[in-house]
Amino acid sequence: MQTIYFAGGCLWGVQAFIKTLPGVTWTEAGRANGAGETLEGPYDGYAECVKTVFDPGVVTVDQLMGYFFEIIDPYSVNRQGDDVGEKYRTGVCSEDPAHLEAASAFIHNRPDADRVAVEVLPLTNYVRSAEEHQDRLAKCPDDYCHIPEEVLNKYKVES
């Protein structure tokens, strides 16, 4: 199993979508690449993100990037849907240089690469979000989500 982090605006919808993808085995809502190691106080540069554990034998980073680009506006800076601010910026973080290389190549190979505002950075800090934010849309399906419901459910497999 391998781990990568996706920041795509409000983490509630991002987590709800990513956990339905083939090859994703586990997700956790959190914050990445900010200052400090506590959930108290301001975000201090953090981006809301979803820690994503995946099986590389089932899904590649390139494929995960394709799925991720289905739920974000890759040209928007510090905004996704109605959520505005630095903590809602888009990005991909990892401790694995190969993941960062694959994510950068995915963006670079797009015809609109010069317009894409998605950060690709090494993971420097990660803090798990409070329990109330874990799987939030499953717990509170009527809460706001910037991702359309048909997209959220696109890969969901009914058991």
C-alpha cells in the first residue's frame, strides 16, 4: 500500500469521492503542509486534504490524478465552489518523490498545463482532522458539498 494526499477544497466531499475509487483502501480527513501540529487555532497555512492509502497494483498515481481532476476546478486559486481561502487551495502532497513526479507529469502533459493552479509539493506536515470531520458527508448527507452528487457517486459500488 502507498499513501498520497489530495487537497481539493472542502475535505468532506473530497473524502467522500476518493474513498469510492477503485484501489483506494483507506482515507482520512486532515490538513497538510501548514505550521504547528495541533488542531486548535487558525489553519496557519494548512490546506484541507484527504490522506489516501491505495493499492498501486490496482490504481496508479496518474489514474488517481485523473479522478481528482474530475472534482476540482484546476484553474482556481484558493477556492473550490463556495469555499474561499488558502485552506481550500488545490494540491497533491506525498513523502514519495515518485508520486510527486507522476503528479507533476500528469499536469505537465495536459494541454492547459500553463493554467493549472494545483500545487505538487513534498508533504512537510500533516494533522488528522477532528473526528467530527471524518466521513462527514456519510454522517450528515445534507451538509454543503462543492462536488455535485452525481460526481460523488460516480464510482460508488453498491454492496
